[in-house]
Amino acid sequence: MLAIEKIKARKILDSRGEWTIEVELETESGTAAVAAVPQGKSTGSEEDLSLPAEQAVENVNKQINDALHGLDASDQNKIDATLIKLDGTPNKSNLGANAMLGVSMACARATAKEKNLPLWSHLRNIYDGEIINKNPPQLFANCINGGVHAGSGLEIQEYVVVPKFNTIKESVEFEVKFYEILKEILIAEFGPTASEVGDEGGFAPHIKDNLEPLKYLKQVLEKLGATEKADLGIDAAASNIKRSQNELKEWYRRMKEEYNLLYIEDPFDEKDIESFVSLAKEFGGRPMIIGDDLTTTDPKEIEKAAKAGAINGVIIKLNQIGTVTETLEAVKVARKYNLFVIISHRSGETDDDFIADLAWAVGADGIKLGAPARGERVAKYNRLLEIEEELFGNL
């Protein structure tokens, strides 16, 4: 038994310079672990509620610390069930999804340390689901930022490159080259200010045409002689776009024809599931239609969208649902319906690399990391490289 001695939270800054929380857990045996909680700016209405940092810290230090004192940190199911019962609301509005998640993650990390296991291995034991994807997760790098993540004027939130290599090392090396050449192209086209970046490390040039960024991404692929070595995709985050369904559909049809996109994430408002269904049927799986604001890492919402034929894949974000076990259950539901699974960061990130281990643990098809720039994004890249070396040696 790994009895919990003390749980303490503190305020820390996220990558946007906004307050989030870090949770430190100590056990009676002396094992300690720390977890930091990310936060999003573009959020689905059905996401569980994160509270202001000061309130979340107080809830951890008082209610949660008292309730979990002496419990077995290694019993993840009991820890998370206790948190959910203590909160007692359908959307975690009492304790806060951020307070609960920090504690849940810290328990998982402490247990892995106590058992002398890599975190991904311990999480896989908890997951106990079928590992559908036997390959490393594909890296989804947001290289041009728009929407609420940048002041570029672009309505679409993310323009993403997805390498198609067999190893993390090859994919990271490719993304670094891609990012460097993209910077050169954008500076030549728009001047020095084009090197400014948005919340997720992607460049934020002032472009009015929402299809134009894909042209520059394609130019980089052509310059690298790598048009067959990577795919392109977008996160429209269309709940934040004031365009008609017909306008949006015309964008996506052009993108499909001109750029053969791998995927489109949240192509319509999260409440407009009928348009999701229509587009998924029209495209027939390429581009994949991916749910995020539509599904919010909620097993019930994922199942609803899958049964309706609205999506081919799903974004998984820990802080949308608030505990490790609920996140793993969301992955299981996604796999039940043969959905493409992408573990994702948030726009307000920390240096915590938990999601890299999570992606390996569940055999995720992909992981969204942002650009290979900024410390909070690079931390995840580096952890993926470290895991691959632990598993396969120095490739």
C-alpha cells in the first residue's frame, strides 16, 4: 500500500503567463511526485469545469488533502472515484477539474516511481485495454497558428504537419527541418514579423485567406522533397468562426481537392452534429473528421458522435474530463468504435510531459504537441524521444 501522507498545491504560470496549478503528493514511504495542469482557451461547452487557480489550490490543500489522507495512491480507480464522489457534481464544479486532475496525475506518477516503472508502463497497466496501434504515435505539429491562439487574423485555429516516419526520432528531425524552412519562407514573404509565434509555437503571419497557410506548408514539403513523407491537417475550431455551413463546407472541399488533408478537426460548431455527419459521409474517411469541442473527452459524447457517424477520430485531453481513469475510459470507448485516437496538449501548457507517456501507454495513433519550439512543447517532444530510446535503444 502506498499511503498518502500529504497533498499540496501551489499556483504556477502556464505558457501564456496565466495562473494554473501544480500538485505535489507525498506518501508515507517517502515517495513524492509532482503534476502540473494545462488549460485551454478554445474550449468545448461540455468540458468539465476548471476553477480559478487560487480556488483550486485551496480545494486541494483542504478538502482533497483531508479526504485522501491515508488512502492508497496506487489504487487509481479508488482515488479517482473518491475525488468524483467528493466533488458531487456532473461537471466537477465543486472541486474543479484542474484540482482533481492534478491530484489524479500525481498519484499515477508517484505509483510509477514507487514501482520503478516508466510512467507509460504504469499507465498501460491501469488502462488494461487492447493496444490497437503498435507503432509510435504520429506527431501532429501545429506550425501556423490562428483563431483564438494568435492575433494573425486567421479564423482557422491550427495548420498542422504530420510526418509519416516509423520512429519518433525521424519524425522529430523532420519537424525541426520543416519548421526552420517554413520560417524562412514566411519571413521572405511577410518580413521579420512573420517569425512571431502563437500560443502553441506555430508562426502567426498576418494572412487573411484561410486556405493560404496550407500553400506555404505545401511549399515546405516540396522544398524538402517530402510530399509523400508527411500529411497536412487543420483544426478549424469552428465554434469560434462566424461563417455559414455552406462557406465552411466550400473551404473544406477546396482543402481536400488542393491539399489532400489527412484530417479536419471540429469543422463545424459543436452543437451542429448534423453538419459533422454530412461532411463525414461526403468525405468517406479522407480527410478524417475529428471531434474535440464536439466530444470533450467524455465517453458518452464520444459514443454519441461515433454512433451518429459524425467523426472518424477523437481528441483526448486530460483536463477536459478531470481524472486519469476517466481519460482512459474515453480512449476505450473511442477504440470500441474504431476511432483514430489523438492525445493532445492545451494552448496554455506547462513543462509537465505526462501526455507523452499517456500516448505511448494507450497506443495512441497520434499526439498533438504544437510546434517544435517553446519549452513547454519541447518537453513533450523530448520525453517521446526518451521513451523511444528506453524501449528500442539509440535508433
